[in-house]
Amino acid sequence: MSAERSENETAEEIEEDEQFLGEDDAYLEVADDEDHAMDDEDAEGEMGDEIVYEDNSIQHFPNHEQSVFAVSAHPVYAIAASGGEDDLGYIWDYTTGEEIVKLTGHTDSVTSTAFSSDGELVATGGMDGKVRVWRRRGGKDEYKTWEFLTELQGPDEVTWIKWHPKGAVLLAGGNDGTVWLWQLPSGNTMQVFAGHTASVTCGDFTPDGKRIVTADEDGQLIFWDPRSATPVFKLTSQDARFDLGSITSLAVNPASTLAVVGGASGGVRVINLSKGTVVGALGGHKEDDSVEAVVFVDLAGAGQVGTGGVVVTGATDGKACIWDLGTMRIRATLEHEDAITALLNLPAPKSHLLVSASADKTLRTWDARTGTLLKEHKGHHGPILAASLGLEGKIIVSAGDDGVCLVFPTE
């Protein structure tokens, strides 16, 4: 690990990194575990309907024993990283359920996990304010040996972490209103963004890697250049067109030209990132039902450009609304019996498929072109809190409030 690299060297690397904007770049305009087997007397009634627990998962990982808040599948290998209320993270093999390594060092709940885009690094973020990073060791096909790399100090409490889509750069949001950017493997701090006035609830790099979008509990959305601590633009609740109350979710389209953000009051806004303006309001969710997940879906398999594109929003009303952004109208509505907690879009050539996770203890695979339910994934005994796709979308890994991670085939 080269922790002694000078700040000048780090700055030069950033400047030369083709993932970030150069001076002349411009934006496109937007024109097997027996605990799960239950007999009939264990069936529960809910709202007059009898619910019998079924389990069609293909693997369990029960090691957390307490609520599992985060799970991430490796981009190449059949392994996942999970984090939970037990203050631990794990890397585990989701074909066998075998624990590969216990990710220790946190003193409070681990609420975020993420593999880097190349799968060589894994990070965990916790309520203790720590971000801890591990590195894969061994040859190309060696995925069971990991070593601790470094601990990054940042916000008071880590609310989320995201890796750069093309490089070893890590982004994290905090409950203290700060957003941190680090270079790995050195662990050098590249930037601290301090424009928020409340807990930074969500954020991410744009898919092209050139910009950052973050949002907070006060209803502010900020668009950043990674090389500057000064916002490119900021939208706040003082703008009546943007007012969402607390912002709870966001996503950026593949062309990096549009952001869609959801709020705790059920509102959804579409933002033109080149102009910093609100270009649409989507009203498909019940008032005061928080929009917990947003994902873009590529129905054509070629990536959205221009004003078109399809986005899906999921909320605590149990609905996932599929929106056509060309018309700002709903194409279809998908329904769960309880809050939707995560939405996942499969990669091409099956990018028309969508997976929803819910507090109703199920995941469902849908054809987003028609809104048709293709398969229901059951096995959890409590709300599903997180989910991730592995093996190029062939596998779903889910994390539950029941303390168990489950694995399902998508089809």
C-alpha cells in the first residue's frame, strides 16, 4: 500500500484519469437450512389472507443471526459481501453457503457493503463512522483469500458507500452532512464535500464516472465535480418545483444526463443534469408513502439517450411504477403487499427484466415491458432489506431482517 504518495501525485492522477471530465468535455443536452421449513400451524394470517411460508431459494447464509442491512454480489465470482446489526461483515460463497472471511473491526452496525468495479477490493461502511477496505489476494481464479487493506476515517456515521464505475475511488455519505472521496489502495482523501445541511441519505457517481450526485434529509440535491469542493449546482426545497421533503432515493440514467429522485412524501422529480433544472414531476405514489428505490430499465437493450428512457420507482405503498420519461406517463404498475425496499435491473441481453424486493418477505421478477410477473422468490421470514444481482444477472442475493441472506435464480 502506498500511503506515502504525495498529494501532488494524487492530484495528477485525478487530473489524468479519463473517467473524470476534462476542461473541454460537455454534457449531452436532454431534449440448505431447516429453519426455513414451516408446517401448516406456523402459517400466519395477514389482512384475512393465509400466508404459508415457502422457500424456493437455492442457498442460505445464516451467520449474521441479527438483521442484515446490506448485501453485494461480486462482479465476477460467485461470492457476496454482507453486513449487519451484529457489527460484522462477511464474504461468503453463495453456491455453497460457506463463509470465506469475516470482515471485523466495526463497533456498530455495518450498513453498507460494496465491491469495486473490478472486484479486487471490498468496502464496508458502518454506523461507527468507519469505512474498512479489504483486498483480494492470489491469482486470477483465487477468490477465497482476502486481506485487510486500510480503514478510512470520514463522517460521524456512514449512510452509504459507492465505488467509481471504472476505478479504485470510493465515495461515502454521512449523517453529518459530509460526503467523502478516497483514492485506493493508498487511502488518501481526494475530496470532502460539505454542502449539505442534513444527513446525506443517498448518492452516486454518474455512470460515466465524471460527476457525483448526492441528496439529503433537508430535500437538497447537489451535483459535484469530483475535483472541486464547490457544487456545480444545487436544488433545494425552497424551489417549489423541486420540493420533495426528505430525499430518500436517486438514480442516474446510463447517458448521465438525467437524475430521478424520490422523496419521503411520495413525490418523484426528473432533473436535467446539464442545466440543473426540474423537467418533470411523477405522481404515481400515495402521498406520504416514501419512495425507497429508483432504477433505470433499458427495455431496448441499447441504453437510454436523449429525453427517452424508462425508470421504475418503488415506495412504501407497495407499488413499483414503470415510467416512460418521453411522455412522463406510467407504463405499468407492479404491486407487493408491503413496502418495496430495492429494485434491480438485469444487464443486457435481459435488461427488460426487473427484480423488486419487499418488506412482504418476497422478491419478484417482472417483465418490465408488460408488467408481467414471471416469478416470486420466497424464503425470508422477515422484511427484505437489501438485494443484489450476481453472475451477470443470473442470481439474486437478498438480505433480510430475519438475519439470513438467501440466493435465488432470477428465472
